[in-house]
Amino acid sequence: MKLIDDISAQAAFLQSVRRDIHAHPELAFEETRTSDLVAKLLTDWGIPIHRGLGRTGVVGTIVGTGGSSPRAIGLRADMDALPMAEHNTFAHASKHAGKMHACGHDGHTTMLLGAAQHLAKHRDFDGTVHLIFQPAEEHGGGAREMMREGLFEKFPCEAVFGMHNMPGIPVGSVAASPGPVLASNNEFKAVIRGKGGHAAMPQLGVDPIPAALQMIQAFQTIITRNKKPLETAVISVTMIHAGSVPNVIPDECVVQGSVRAYTAETLDLIERRMAEIATHTAAVFGAECDFHFQRNYPSTVNHTAETAFVREVLAQMLPAEQILTQVPIMAAEDFAFMLEQVPGCYAFIGNGDGDHRLPGHGAGPCVVHNPSYDFNDEILPLGASLFVNLVRRWFARPCATA
């Protein structure tokens, strides 16, 4: 593994920054302390900053000394935490009840800070780097909000790159693949309205619960009988709410859940069929249904040329067996919005299997969104070095539009 020596020498500093952020998690659009820390470090390193995009977003800009090139690329890291309690008890565990960095955004922010520190000292490239510290990836679509407020108009980029840690991928390995790597994130809500009554006299009312149960089963036929077999999609019913006491048939039943898909065509099909099934199934039972479908994040689709470039850079850093193919997964990521507007690649850096976790971690596997999760500090220099090498090699290549 070929890391940048100056970054490796800063490993203890990067660890301290990461653990400080981990101990002070902040939720979507509330990342005030985190963005203050980012802004202070960037300013201390002589990097001009812009604040306020997406409320708490920070963008730092580093201009290389190689000449007067108008070329620019973006590097992105997310900053927000999750609304969940941490089970770990080590020294850097969350100090804020009900909030936790359970997805590694503390590590992503720190890797980009490590790259920023190095690039500020060694501006040996011909172009401009925009360091995008984004809020609200987990909830709120911070990438979309930054873009709505002019992110890429204020900071134009030829390409944009990001990465996410991935438990289960060995430390020292990185995966990058073209095409869809993460699914779209969508939600649905069906409100079935019947006519409540006494549980002993169901014939006098319209029970919404049997309609809801039939509807839930019928939703799965979209996956098995309407969708093309080779197209991947998931419909998960995750919430059913009805009734308040055992002897009363409720007036309504609410069914909610999540839909994941890779292509817009498949998602269009699923939304249309779910609405039809919800409406007509309720009618068969003598009930009515209000069906709502909300599209949150689109599918994360890596661009072919930019992904090939990332793999070229990785080939200069890692043995071939440590450069992996990323099998698409059904989780979602709002970096997808950036990739819809600007070519780029979203890579996955191995976080290991949990051997790094200190005494005091909770029980459970080292997977993201787990109350016992902790980012692996060992990979901070690798992530920071990858960001720096992406910058150097990008500007060493001729402009694609030249």
C-alpha cells in the first residue's frame, strides 16, 4: 500500500479529530459544532471557505500553484449523525443522548480534512479543488439542498468524487464500479379508511385491517409478477398502525414502508401498481384508501469514465487484489443528486470486520446503523491519500473537453 508519508505522519491528529466529531454527533441541518470545527481547521490551513449552503454546509477552495488553469473538481464528505442511542462506552462515545455517528460520517469528514491539510501545504497541481462538507445525508437530502442553493454554480466542477466506509470490506481495500451502486430511496403511506364498530358485531362496520393485510400481500406480486425478473427492487412494509383497544374495530389502518430500485422505469412501474393495488383492494372490502408515494433519493449511478479513473489511481496505490468490484446494494445515498448533475464516482473504502473496536464497545456486528458501530481510524490515512491522489492525477491529465 502506497500512502502519502505526510498524511501517514498525521494519523494521530486525524484520529483525535475523528473521535472528537464522534463524541459530539449532530443531526441533519444541525451540524453547527461540526461545521465550526471544519471551518476553523480549513481557515487555520489558509483555505478560503464559504459557509451556509444547505444551512450548515462548508465549502473550502484550494487553488494549485501549477498555473492559471480554470479546471476544477469537487471532493465531498458528509457530516451528520443518526437519531439513535449509542451502546459503546469507550471514551469517545456520544455525549449527546439519542444521537450517534453510526454510519461513519465522522470518518468521512476527517478523511477529507486530512486531504485538505496536505493539499493546502502541497499545491503541486494545476487547477482548483472544492472541498464539499455536506450536511444532512441521512435525513433531508443535504446534497440536494446545497445544489438548490447554487453549489455547482458557485463552485463549478468537471467531476465530483466521494467515498463511504464499508464494514465487511477488508482494511486496505477499496471498491469502485461503474453504473448503479446504490438504490433509490422512496417511502409510501396507505391510509385505509373503513367504518369502526364493536368487535362482536363486525357486520355493522367496515374493518380496514383485512383490507390492509390483503394489500400488503398483493404489493409483493409487483416484485414477482410485474417487474422484470432481472431488474432489482424491494418493497418493505415496515409500519402498520390500527386500533387502540381489543374490542373495537378501528376506523382506519395506516400502512407505511420503503421502496428501493435502481432504475426510474422500475420505480415508475412500482409506484403505479402500488397505487392501483391500494385503491382497488380497499374498494373490494368496502373501504377507501389514500395512497401517497414519496421519492427521496435517486439511485447512485457512477459514471463510467470517472470510475475508470478512480480505479487507475487506486492501481498506483494498492495491489490489484485490493481493488474490488462493488456489488450494488439496496441502501441509498444523496450523493446521487450530485452525480445526476456532475460526472463522478462514489467509492467504498474497507472498514474491516470490527477487530479495531476498543474495549467498551457494545454487542453486535460492526455494521453501519448499529448502536455498537465505530469507524476504523486505521483507514483515515488511506482515504485522505486517495483524495489527494485523485486531485493530482486528475489535473495531470488533459481536459476531457479540450
